[in-house]
Amino acid sequence: MSNTLPFETPIARESDDSAWQRALKDVVREPAELLSLLELDPATRPASLAAQAAFPLRVPRAFVARMQAGDWSDPLLRQVWPALEETRATAGWVGDPLQEQQATLAPGILQKYHGRALLMAAPHCAIHCRYCFRRHFDYDANSPGRQAWQESLASIRDDTSITEAILSGGDPLANGDSQLGWLVRQLEAIPQLDTLRIHTRLPVVIPERVTDALLALLRDCRLQVVVVLHINHGNELDADCDAAIARLRNTGAIMLNQAVLLAGVNDDSDALVALSRRVFAAGVLPYYLHLPDRVAGTAHFDVSEVRGRELVDTMRATLPGYLVPRLVREIPERTAKTVLA
Ligand code: SF4
């Protein structure tokens, strides 16, 4: 496991100084600045210096603007605040709870499930989510350059059972459009692939990321594009996000959401029902509700399976079936995610 700060790898590799790249460079990195913007007193709940050193605060300003000033319990703030609880060791909470290092097919590519290959398309993100299951991931060993990518992609080309490529990371849309386009074109050239899935939080945290060049790339892609957003609370969406999502939908992409069930963020049925309704209003279907992975430093976000089932049962009694996400847990070495409700 790397001790480096992979998500701090320089992000802008292109000369493009578009609005989204400026927003990406101008994220809030200092806890004191975040608290000042939110009119919160640092003396009441100091940031953990150790947590900040291990996984630095990183929040786009557009996301901060959706937080409620003066409210320590704001569900968006809780997702990004380097809390003292992160420094407590908890038995069973480890650096690589999903044993992803063992799933490496080739540098930059993991294969966890039949028929799908997951590409670590970017070693960085726009936002640092404290509960992230890859917060300790060894990105240094899984960040190929173009030459190395071509060698790694041969492992997909040689396995005709793989029909879906999943761009993950980090956040694949943290790459500029030319780098992303290059990778997509490499995948389009692999004959047996029919689906391109993109897991991203960027259209939510920096909606300007949905550029004309990105839209053209997705619209012209010969693969069926599935965009899986990551939204945990309805407050994360505003009108700019709605517009960005509508533009993505207009390319023909299928839009899904996966959320993580997080203590103090969305572990009540009203918040989850509101989340499903809000993402649907934006044109996105709820897909998965993940129980948190047991990543070192994140035990304070845990929600039990029993509580998760109760919450989903309440959602089912309230919402039409298509708005009830599947409650899942990822268990290493299983052939699929484990569906709990
Ligand atoms: S955007 Fe995704 S990969 Fe990046 S820190 Fe958040 S949860 Fe982790």
C-alpha cells in the first residue's frame, strides 16, 4: 500500500484553461477556509491534522455553496470534513477492504466480475470523500502512461468474454477531454466491447465539467455509454447539476446513481426517499445503495445491515419500485455484489 498522496497528483495535464479546470485548481484545501466560508467556529470541532495529512481536504467551491452555513451536521460537510474519528483504529477496518490489489489484471486494470474490466482511468478526484474505499489505493502502481495503457489494454482485447469497460479511478472525468478521448478511442477499437461505463462525481461537484467536447465524445462513441453518478444526498444537486445531467442524457447515455449509506449523512428514510425523488427529477435512476466498505479511518460512517434493510423497506413502502435502489455490499472474491435488500 502506497504512503503517497495519490489524489494530489497534478491534475491539469493539458493547456486547456476552461472553467471546469479552473474550478478544479481552485478547490478549497484548507479546513480553516472551509469553516470561514460556512461561518463555523473551528474551536467547536477542530479538524484532525493527522486525517488532513493522510487524505487532504479537497472540495470544489460549487459543492461548498450547497452546504448550509452555520450547520456542523450538514450532510455535505460531513462527507468532506477531516474528522478526529478518522484517526481511531478500528479492528477489521483496513487499507484495502475489497482486496483490489489481488484483482489486478494488468497495470491500471482490475477485473472483479465476469465480463467487465475496470480501468483506473485517473489517479485523482475533484473532491475527497472521507469514506472513500480507495483512499489508500496504490495509484502510483496503477497509473499507466499511454504506451503502458496500450500494453494493458491488450489484456482486455485478448479476453473476448470482456464486453464492458468501466472507467473508474479516482474520477475518470478529472482527465482532460483529449486524454479521455484517447482512452475511449482505444476501447472503441476493441471489437468485442459493447458498453462503456463511466463512474464519476464530477458532473455533480463541478457541473462545468460537462463540456461540449465531452458531450461530442459520448455522443459519437460506438459503445453504449452508461454514466453512473455518485450522489449521496439530495442537497448535492442544484440547477447547474440538473442542466449538466440533462446534457449528458441528450447524448443517449443511460444515467444511473449509486449512493453510499453513511451515518450522519443519509441514514434516515426521509433523506433516502428525498434522494431518490431528487435524482429521478434530474433524469437519473437510483441503482445501488452501498453499505460502507470497511476502510481504515471510516468506521464512524458505518451503518449496520439490519438498519440498511429497515431503511430500504421503508423506501419500498413509500416509492415506486424503480426508485428503490438495491442495497448491496461488496465482499471480496464473490462473483457479484451481494444484494441485501
Ligand atoms: S469521488 Fe469517488 S473515488 Fe473520488 S474520493 Fe470520492 S468516492 Fe473516492
